[in-house]
Amino acid sequence: MVFGYSFMPARSFSLLQAPTLENYVSVVSESYYISFAWSVSLAALTVLLLFPICYPVAYGMARLFGKWANLVTVLIA
């Protein structure tokens, strides 16, 4: 459904409009391209920094049993 709406003209609230690629052309323009590149690079950097921290914590939590598992989960969350 969202994919179908992506072909509608901008600021169009009627379902009877002809589909267009105008939205995709505007996303490829330079201002959106720079913002998109920054977003992707920030997301990749976040994953690279947090993976070495979060993976051992998740592994340790998976190995805990009994009442300690709930306590550790609450403390981390």
C-alpha cells in the first residue's frame, strides 16, 4: 500500500491521480542524496560501535537462569 502511494504526486490526496515517478526523481536529487548518505553512514557507525558491546551482553543474558535473568534485564533496560 505504501509502495503504491509512493507513485502518487506530492501533496495529492485523491486516489484518482495518474502514477508518476516524480517522488523518486526528487529523492535522487543532490540535497536528498547527501542526507541519505549521512544517515546510512551514521547507522553503519552505530552498528560497528555497539555490536562489540551488545553481543557479549546479549550472550551473557541468554546464559543466565532463574531470578538473576529478570534482574539483569530490568537493570539493562
